[in-house]
Amino acid sequence: MGLYEISLATVVGINIILAVGLNLITGYCGQISLGHAAFYGIGAYTVALLAKIGWPIYLTLGAGFLLAGLAGAIIGLTSLRVREDFLAIVTMGVAFLFVGIVRQQEFLGGEMGISNIPSHGMTKIAYLCLVLLFAGLAILFSWHVKRSWMGFAFDAVADDEKTAMVLGLDVKSYKLTAFAMGTAMAGLAGGLYAYYTRFIVPDTFGFIESITILSMVAVGGIGSTFGVVVATILLVLMPEFFRFINDYKLLLYGVLLFSVMRFAPEGLSGFFKRMVKKKEG
């Protein structure tokens, strides 16, 4: 495997962690989030700052994971009274707020970002293995949650909050749990990204990146871990294999989002299920 393939696989692994985390929030618990990239940024900036003062990789990644999860819980707590479109607007504001704050803070590098982030001290192939390990753990964790009592509770909250309350579920706690878990994953992905690029800037974690992550979830099939993983791989690799797409990537994502929501709301997972049923029939 050459350096290019290793680099591409690393990016795919990081994006899988991001998309699986958002799927926990939006797909499992029905909370629309348009600010997922902000927590991605919190993880990246936490790791960058701590790495620069000499913290080892296992501590920096842990700190990024926990801080992003804590921030997600706080945002989730302030958003408990809003739902659907209003929640989307609140989380969108978080994305803009994060970029605005980072740009104004000199110790965060301002517009220029943070460069010369210390190396993780691993070979590129070893780092790829670490990223893929975390991606695999994220997938397994998501799969386990979906099939656990918590997953059933998330489904109930997503379907009808009032009915879930009548059944005795603590809706607020489940919503906060989903937000904290999903944003913590984003923080981990951000930390891995910071070590991978060794240079971060505010615009990387803006609203456009949040829409990109949401596209991966929507195209794969909201609530389907398998579909989300497949869609993430496709959406990351397409601009690389078809270079002419790269200049129109945002337009492509916009068209895909519209098309999926309009014509195939179940995404790729729904398409695969229909194909299997046809073959069995």
C-alpha cells in the first residue's frame, strides 16, 4: 500500500467515526444536528493545544473525546426545549459560533489556525491501523447500542416523545445521552484529524463540513450503521477517483441530499433491503 492509499484510507476512517457519531444523534434519537463539525473542531483544537505542551497521544485523544462529549451534553441541555426545525437552527448556530470564537482567539491561532502540531510518533501505516481500530470500535459500539435497551428507547423517543414519556422513559436523559455520545465521537475524530494533518484552521470545522457529514448519514440511510459506513466511503472516495467532481463537491452533496430526501428517504440501506427482498421473492 502506497502513501496515497494510506492517506486516503486514514481520511475514510476519520469520516466514518464522524458519520457514525452523527447517526447516533440524528438516526437513532431523531435529533437533527447541523453543527456536528463544531464538536469535530473542539476535539481537533484540544488535541493540538495539548500536543504542543507535550501531552502523549493517548491523553490528548482522551481529552478531546471527553471535552467534545461534555460540550455536546451542554448544548443538548440548552436545546431540550426545542425540536425538529428549531433544533436544527440551534445546532447550526453552534457551528457558526465555534468558528467565530476560534477566529477571534490568538491562543487558538485565529484565522491562521494552529500549525506544526507535534507528530504522534507512529509510522503512517501504524497510524492508519489506529484510526481503523477506532472506526471499527465506533461501528461496533453503534451496532451494540442499536440492539440494546437504549436503542429501543432511542427509537421510542425519535418516533414520539410524548408516547415515550407516557411509557415511563426519561426522554431528556436519553436525548442528552445520544448527544453526548455522538459529539464525543466527533471529538475523537477531530483529534485523529489534527494528528493526521498537523495543521488545522477554523474553516475546516464550519457549517459546510457539518452538511458534508449529514450528507453521509442521509445518503447511507438515517439510522442504518451499515448504510452510513458505505455512504461515507463512497462520498470520500468519489472526488478522489473522479477528479472533475472535486470542483463541484458541494453541489454534488446538495443534489444528493435533495434527491435522497425526496425520492429515497431510506437511503442506500433501504435500497439494499429492497434488492434483497426482490431476490428472495
